[in-house]
Amino acid sequence: MLFPPIAIVGQGCVLPGALSPDELWNLVRSGTSALSRAADGLWRLAPTADRERLAREIPSQVGGYVHGFERAFDPRGYLVPAESLIGLDPVVLWPLHAARQALVSAGIDPLAGNARGAVVLGNLGYPTASLVDLAIEVWSSEPPRVDRRNRFMSGLPAHLVAEALGFGAGAFALDAACASSLYAIKLACDRLHDGLADLVVAGGVNPADDLFLHAGFAALRALSPTGQSRPFNRHADGLVPAQGAAVVVLKRLEDAEAAGDRVLAVIRGVGLTNDGRGRGLLVPVEDGPARAMAAAYT
């Protein structure tokens, strides 16, 4: 469906091998893979764990992992106290960092606040590492170490990003699985079209517990045993879990042009489809995607 154009005026990211859009572009240009094996200790395996059985149940330990964020993140420079961010999971800190990065790239002061600014964040509703640690504490009656705010891993990130940036036009998160960030951008465009906001930070985040993701997708027979993600390729054999956050800053195109903003791209329509029951949870009906692409090109 075509609609009045929306401008992308800023971008930010925290991704494997790339803690900024420039680093991501350099990674793509160099053809470098950011995938690696899960680090020792990430899955909390006991020394007595049966690793041969684990390898049979989870055929690959490869994923995309964010490294170096702690050195790049500065808790100062937000409209919330820096100490209030201590102890929060990356599900909050990654989109917060990416959002500030995106505003700066758009020429917007992240400390200026914006009563007409909003946040829409695609956020997979899976347990984060902090939530798993918190559950272990509760069930084992260990002394509390994990910040209890991390139990709100679904909605808290969007709301805290809006609070930290002084946005007053609302914030919410949604989970549409692999399409979460696309839905977030569509709903952000809707808010701009409906006049509910004049500027929206929209995108997605995923720092779900890595063992949970690998075990879950292995059980669904959706995990790539070769550790390679090859969409639309005849040799594709599954997906590879990865961490990260990425957001864009959106404005109505006419507003962006009137303000003299640098327009990175223009969204003229968004197509969303669910083609129903197929041969498996992750196997779509074959003519569904074909119809969707034909409609998009038409």
C-alpha cells in the first residue's frame, strides 16, 4: 500500500562487528562475517554437562554476538541520571545507545527533548540473560544480585528510551517474531500519518538468552547446522541467531524537507502479509511470498 512519503533522517545500531552504521557499512564492504562460536561460559554449562548429547540436540553453536559495547557506551548525556542505567540489561542499553546515535546523525540534540517525539520498538519477547539470572536467583534462593527491573524485558526498553530522550508522544514495544522491526517501522509511519507524533525512533532489538535461542530453534528444526544464514539460496539450511539493536529516525518527508534535514531514504509504502498454514511453522505457503512480491512490484 502506497502512502504519503516518510523520510529516514537518522540511523543508529549496535550489531555484531559494528557498533555504528559506519562500522556496519565497512563490514559489508569488506565482506567480513561477524559470526562466531558462542563464547565459553555464555550457555552456563556445568562442568559435568554431557557435551556430546548437547551437540546432537543443538547442531551449531554459531551466532552473531555484540562485542565491545561496554567500552563504547556512555551512560551520561541522557535526560535520566547516569546511575539509573547501571544494572540494566542490554535489551535496554543497546536501543538507548542506538537511538542517541541516530538522533545525533540526524542533527538532533538528544538532550533537547521533544514533546512530539515517539518510540516504537520491535522486541522479541524471549527471556534475556538477565531475566534467566534473576530466575535462577529466585528459584535457588540466592542473595539478590540482578537488578529487578530486568524482569520487564518486553516493554521497559521502549519506555525508558522515550524517557531518556524526553519524548512525550508515546512509546510501545511489539513482538512480531522476525518481522518485528518491519512492523515497528510500519506502525511508526502510521503515527506520523495520523498526526500523533512529528518524529519517531523506530527499530528492533534482540539480546535474548543465547542457549534459549539455539535450543528453541534446534527443536523447531530451524537452526542452521552449518552455522550459515543463506536466505533465498538453494543451499539454505536454517537460520543463525544473532544479537543487536538498530533504529532509524522517521519524519514526514514534507517536514524533513522544510527543516532542511539530510534525507537518507524515503519510505513510500510498507507491505505486510501472513500467508497462513504451510508445511511447517517456518515454511510458508509457496505462492504467498510470490503474491506479496508481485503486489509490491505492481
